[in-house]
Amino acid sequence: MTTVLIVVLLVCSVAVSSVHSGRAAGDTRPNFVIFLPDETRAESIGVYGHPFVKTPNLDALAANGTVFKEAHVLHTQCAPSRCAMITGRYMHVLGHRTQTHLVREYEPNFFRYLKEAGYHVTWHGKNDMLSQAAFPLSVSNWTMDGGISMAKGPFTYGEPGYYSFLAGKSDKFGNDSEANGDYRAVLKGLEFMKNDPPEPFVVFLPGKGSHPNYGAPADYYDMYSPEQVAKEAPLRPPNVVNKPKYHDGIIKYRQLETLNQSIFNKINSIYLGRVSYVDWMLGQLVSGIDALPDIAKNTAIFVTSDHGDFSGDYHLVEKWPGGLDDILTRVPLIGRIPGGVKGNVVDAPVNVFDLFYTLTDMAKCRLTSRTYTLLAVCCHS
């Protein structure tokens, strides 16, 4: 049984407080903005307990909504995890175990349900979810905006360390939307909402987020130091007893044996800078929405990710298909919805694919099957 997030998110009702001129008379269903930065693990965010990372906007969204402290994904690779999230089904049910087996036109997904229920679905960012045939059935318009500016790393191809994915500091800043496709996507989403959008709508922003390579814009690359990581948030050591054999296998496969601890501390410090950049972009998005009162009062905002990242822990990098380490499966999940409770903290475990049933429930979609959603948790403190 899955969990319906909606009950946790609300005080009394998911109906919007008034009807904006862009929607049909009598349609009180909320709009949805879904911010999905890739490869962002929960423990590297302030509200989830990181000792020094700066994530004021994620923390503020949690303070004004509901934060799920134990939200986990069903797979630790991009496409399988995303396919599970949008279908509400385990990835093995229809074979979504690889990066290339995407959701087909005959499979239900929440974008398609929402579109068929009258939602305008606008998508700015990467895919890793829908097959070519499923896309027009599920999405109203799409632009392939995404990416984070960075420079070439210190290691060359064939050299040990190349597959650490350590990259360099960009000469561009985070607010440069030409150099940073993730930020450009945020601006496009805001531009859509500013210009009398068709309602109800979905704005989906799946960015590169914290995904390797481990580089960053100029103002985020050195935001944290390797020394700060070593002192205040020490990484987990390698060669831990009883860990799966692929831990050692990754180190050998990636040729990471010769790298010293300072390199892994550097990787983690840059990763945290990327998390802070994700947070800044979220702040731009939320403040932009809140500057549009008629939109803000009718719009639910959800933030989550498809999986985490080793980012130097255990002397490992990136992720591993099927890995079950908490730093890979545990992701942020924060929701702020019209009429919802504020400062609500949920410690019970939930799955990210509970969003399927939560969004379709809030949108009053008719499903061929029904399980438990998260709405009740957002209704009551």
C-alpha cells in the first residue's frame, strides 16, 4: 500500500481560495509546480539536518508547508526512479529497470491523467521519463532547458581520477541564464505563469540539479571548503564491513584507489555548493510565484529528487543502480499547498511515487485503481 501525501498537507480542503480568470468557471482545482533537481540527497539540506550547508529557501518552504523527513525513492538511477514516480508503480512491473526503457503510450502516468483532466502541462528540463510516443499524450509543451556551468576538471581521460567526475569552477555566475539551463528553465516557468496562463496548469522543472560532474558556477564552487567538510561533516570512510561488494567494485572500476581523502572532501564541498545553487533557484521560483497573488493562492508547490549521490562518502562518487544506501534512496520531499498546514514535519516513511496518487487525487482525476495518498498528512498537524 502506498501513502497519500495529501492528508498530511492540508488543514481542511484542497480547493483553491478563488477562481482566476484563466480557468473555467467553477473549476477550483489547484495548479501544480514541481521542482525536481536531479541527484539531490536529503541529508545535504539544512532542514534535513546538515550542519552547515546554506539552504534558506528549502528550509523556508518546509516552514510554510510540510516536510517529509523519510522520503525514499524506489530506484537509485534516474530513469527507473522517475518512471516509478510518475506511474505510481514499482519499476519492475513493466520493466523500467534501465535508463532507456521509458514510460510507453499505453502506460498511465500522472502527467497524462492531469492533461486529460484539463490541465495544461508545461515542461522545461530533462526527460528520462517518457518515450517519444507518450510525450504528446502527456505534455502540452516542452523545452529542453537544463544544465549547470562548470569548467574542465583536473584529470584527463585515462588518468586515475578521471572517473571521480571532479570538474572545475565556471567563469560564469549562477544568475547567468544563458550559461545555466536549470536557471533558464525556472525563468521560463515564471514567464509562463506571469502571462495569464491557462488554468489549471502544471509547471514541471526537472533540472540537472546536483548531478555530477562535480563542478559549479563561479559563486558556488568555493562556497564550502574541503577543510570545512573534514571538520564539521566528515565523510563516511571506505571499506566498511558488511557493505555490498559493489562498494569495492566501484572504487576499482572508477580507478579511485589512488585518490586521497582531500579529493573526496573536495568533491563533497562542491556538491554542497551545487545544493546551495539548487536552493537559490528554488528561491527565485517561489518568490516569483508569491509575487503573483492570484497564481500563488491557487498553486501547490512540490520539491523532490530522483535519488541521492555518494559525493565522496565511502570514497565513492555518483550513484549505483539498485544501491540501497540511505544517501542514495533518501531524498527531499517538501510540499506547500493552498490551505495547507505550516511547519508540519512527518517522520513516517513515504515513497516518492506516492506523488502519483497525491496529485491525481488533488486534481480529482478518475483513476482505474486507487491507493493511499499523502493529502491527509498535509491537512493536519
